[in-house]
Amino acid sequence: MRNTLFVCLLLITLFLQSCDERITPNSNTVEVKPLTNTEILTANSWQFAELVVRGGGKTIVQFSRANSINLSSATGTTKLTYKADGTFISDNKGDISTGTWKFQADEKQIVQTDARGRRQVFDIGVLNKTNFNFSQTTRKSDVGDDGLWVLVLAPLGFPATTTEIVTSFAMTPL
């Protein structure tokens, strides 16, 4: 009799535990997976929010949507679209540029190669549904020619002694 009572109590305990959702999750619960960086990047087209160049101890805001700086410039009208097939389109009022893109360095960099074969590597700062921030560092040694380097610096007003410039891009979805 004692064994029968023990077995009944054990069965009741096991039955009650099996009904506890903390132990057996509800099978109707949908698991939400976070979006991949490719899904985020290719979900929509992007527009420039800000373009800032730093070098030689100076910071120059080339474009800022929030501060109404150079809104009518090519930067202000460019739409950039990344596609899941690894291609991109840059559209500035019908002036179209195309190329390919891919992530590298554990998706901390994006490499773009335009239709003419010019390759650029950008460091990704932020990539989420509302912001795509990236930067590119250009060093005097990358340019190779001192005269050409001065031509790069002159329009920005950076001193000729500047050895590198960092261009930072902030984009928002359209």
C-alpha cells in the first residue's frame, strides 16, 4: 500500500511538472532570429546624413543633412543601394555608378569595387536598421606622389605636412 501511494505521488508530480511552461516551452512560440548584416544593408537604399573629413588637426564637415550643409551637392542627392547578390548601385539624379561589394574582416569592413575596377575598403563603425556609418583612412604613402598628395589636401585646406586623412560617412535608410 505504501509503495502504491509513493508511485501515485511520483506520477502526479511528474504530470504537474510536464505542464509547467518553464520546463516545457510552448511549442507555439516563434523564435525571432536577429537580422544578418547583409539583410540590414540590403533591406533598403541609403542616403548620406553626414560626411566629415579629419586631418592635420582639422575637422571639416563636407555635408550634413541635420545642419543643412551642402544639401544641394552630389552627396546630398546620392542614393546608394546594396543588393544581396553582391552588387551595388550609386544613383545621383540619374548619374549611375555600379560595382560589387562584400564584407571582410568578420564584417567589420566592406570592400567595394566599381565598374572600372577601382577597389575601396571601408571600416564599418555602425550597421543597424537606422544607421550605416563607415570610414576610410587615406595615407600620404597610399598616394605615393607628393605632388598628388598636395592636390588631395589643397581643396580641404589641410596643411601640406598632413600625413593622413580620415573620411567618415554616416548614412540613413530612405
